[in-house]
Amino acid sequence: MSDAENSARPDPEAEQDLEQAIRERAFLLWELEGRPEGREEEYWHRARERIEAETHAAYPPAQAGHHRT
């Protein structure tokens, strides 16, 4: 297996950490909004979106190497 294939495979530990972070954030959102029943999926998706947005904001994409001539 090549290095590219290894780097493309998700890290199981990182996936577990992400899932735990989503679970905790979803729970907090649910509590803050009065613990409504039957909206688990909504809170899960909202938590995931927020965590992904925070992650992308913390790690902006690398600048393309434009050379001036």
C-alpha cells in the first residue's frame, strides 16, 4: 500500500474523537434548548456542522505558491 493510500484512510482514533466531540456538543445544544424529544438527528447534524466549521476556521487552507515575475 502506498503512502498516499495510507494517508487517505481515516484514522480510527481520530474518527472516535470526532464522534465523541459531536456527541458532547449535540448534548449541550439539546440541553440549552430545553431537552426537546424526537430531534436527536437535528442536534447531531448541527453539532457536526459547527465542529467542522470551527476546524476549518482554525486551519485555513494553505496559500497557493504564486510566484511573481
